[in-house]
Amino acid sequence: MVAGIHRIKVVNDVSDLVPILRAVDSPIKLKLVQRLGESWLTLDDVVAEFGKEGEKALAFFEKLRLIDTRWVAREGRKQPEKSYHFYYSTINISTTSPLPEISEVLAIATMPSKEYAKVEEKIYDAVGPDGRFFSDVAEELGMSPTRLKGIVKRSEKLEYRGHRIERFQAEGPG
């Protein structure tokens, strides 16, 4: 972590546990989180060290707003490159939740990928290209707010924008 900067991610909504758990759900993601905590890496650095899965994880971290960015000039390059660093040095989990809600959140975080993909696709289709209000999607699909929040927060294809759910559009490298 950069000297002198200490940022704390406060988790006080039980559904916020889903992305935290999913951020380290594979050996590559875990190692990438560790490397991004130690130093700034460009997209080229990530791809060289972690391959396409690392690039995909980086986009997921960016969606979750877990990483910080800055521009760096590299010797021999005409243009600066965007580099990435893990934004938080500490995570503070401070939440109380009824057992059914915490059970729902943990089930979503650990749901097998194939099963999750089916549920995610239903939401993706329901949201459409223009996005929809959260409560309308929850009602249409018969999902509790906790379940829908957890699924969207785990998703690499969906995101919250205010009170809406929209299809996620990753920002380009520059």
C-alpha cells in the first residue's frame, strides 16, 4: 500500500459481502488482489502476469470500485498508460442481518457458476439495453430485494446506477 494512505472499505449492508467474497474466489483473483495491494500495475502488466482471466478480474474490480487508477509514463512509450492499485488497505465488516438474509447472501456468493449464470441471464434480459428500476425487476422476477442486490453485486454483466439496474459497460484501458 502506498505510504501514508490508509483507506477503509466499510461493509454495512449484508449484500455488500457478495462482491468482497467474489473478489477472491479464485487463485488468480486472490493473487491479483495481493499484487494490486503491493504496487501499481498497468493492464499490460496484469495480462502478462495473469492472462485473460486477470484482465477480466481487473474489469470486475473496477466495476466494484475496489481499485484506484492513475496515469503513468513508461520509458519508450509515447503515451501514458492507465495503472491500477487496490483502493482499500482495510475492510471493516459491521452489519447485523436476519438469518434468512445472511443465508441468502452467502448462498449467492457460493452459488455454482452455471446455476448463477442462469439467474444472472434472467435479470440481464429483464433489464434490457436501457436498464430498469430495481423494484420493478424484483417484482417481475419475484425476488427479494436482498437476493436481487446480491446477484447484481456478484455480476460482471450488471450494475447499480442510482435506483436502477443496468447492463455493465466496462471502461476502455485509456
